[in-house]
Amino acid sequence: MNKLITPLVVGAAVAALLLAGGAPSTAQGSDPSADCATCHEEIAADFQHTPHAVTAAGGPSCVSCHGDGARHMEEGGDPTLIGKPAGRDGEVLCLACHQQHVTSMFSSRSVHSDASVWCGSCHNVHAKRPSQARLLTAAANDLCASCHPAAAGSFRKPFGHQLDRGGLECVSCHNPHGGVGEQSLKVDRSGDTPCLSCHAEKRGPFVFPHVTGVTGSCMSCHVPHGSSNPMALTRARVDQLCLECHSTIEGGTLGSQPPSFHDLRSPRYQNCTTCHVTVHGSNASPLFLK
């Protein structure tokens, strides 16, 4: 079930997290975070240079996420007496402030959250890392590769996309906070996949469309990361790929999409795109001819 996290739900969850660490108190002074810095000096110093600390006065502090630390300090730093956001609860806590951000995970479920990956798995709100945008614990591509080694390894193949060239990153196409389907792909306002943001010449609408978002997608024919095929096709030969949808009939001829006189046993007919050149869609030919 895919429900939106409302401000009321977020507020209730945040209240529960803070109460776990005790209600905020000013007994130790007007700035409870200053008391935290007494023991956590290095963390507090780094935090002052992060976006959370410099965005505006009255922004998040130690108490905002960890709750009041009075008992934690009284008991000599007992880690069980301080709130430590993590997992789904930590994700909800982050969304208390970030729920309006365009890349935030609005839904109550996503591929990452279902796999017990939460905001703190990739972001470090304390560390001062001027070279890392968005408070990431490492470069975005390295973070993705740590959990998706097979996909990362496919970029080493000779054809296809190459990371770190032209600014291409995993997050150029995937939304780590919750996108479309299992691949968490980004889509534009028209519902098109990220492929068309670079390959604009393949964008329709066409009078005679071929593969559409309803009957298929770019990934129906192409391997998105890396391939041993110059056109990054999912099959070694073009005719093998075409025949996955264009069924054969008796005699080895191409049929049904529409019927054809070609004898596919002949090498001259085994490269379909020699004649059917506008395979992404055409405004002139229903057969995608020249």
C-alpha cells in the first residue's frame, strides 16, 4: 500500500522519537546543543559547517533529532538514554523537515526503505565534507556501487554509458529517494523515462509509434548501463531482437506485425534495420522504412 506521509503522521512520529530521549529541557542552559559539545566536541565543530547549521537561525540542533540529553549526561554518557534515529523511524524524522523537497521520498514505501536502507545509510548529517554534495558519506556513484556491484561492473563493458563522463551519475537516471518501479527511474512531467533527456531525437509523439511506454520502453531493446553490442542491444543480432515481438510463421517468414514476404533464413534479411531505419517511430511510414 502506497500512502503519502502526512504532516500529522510525521509530527506524531517525531514526537515519539524525541520522547524516547526525554522532553527537551533548558536546565543545563539556553542552548542544549552546547552541552552536547562538551563531550562531542569534534562532531559539534563539524556540524557548524553543514547546511543544517548554516541555513538559518533556529534550525535543527542536537535536540531536534536526539531529544534531550540530560539523563544521558547524568549517567556518564549512557548510550541507551539518548535518541539514536535509524531505520524507518529515522527516515520519518528526516522527512519532518524534508517532506517538501522535490527529491524527498513522499511515499511510505520505496525500494530502498523496503530493503532497510534509510537516509543515514548514505547521508551523514554531522560530518563536514566540503567535497561531497548533499552530505553524502562518499561519492554518489561509489555509494550506489557498494550495494549494486553487478550494475556498477556492467559500465566496464566497451559500449554504452560511462559514468563520470559529461556529468553522468547513477542519480542522473535513478531517484534514490523513490522513483518509478524496481529501478526507481526518474520520469519527467509527461511520464517519459530519463533516456529521452539525452536522446531527445527519439522523443515522440510519432504518427506511427513503435515501442511506447504502454507496450514497452527503451529497456525492452537496450541495455541501459553497458553492453558488448555497439547499439547496446539486449541481443547479439538485430533479427533476434525483432523476433521477440514479431512472431514467425511456417516457412520462416516474418508474420503478424504485419505479415511479410521475407525469408529470414537468407542473410540479406537478417539485419532488419537496413530497411526499417526509423525503428523508434516514424511520421511517414507505418513500416518504419526510409
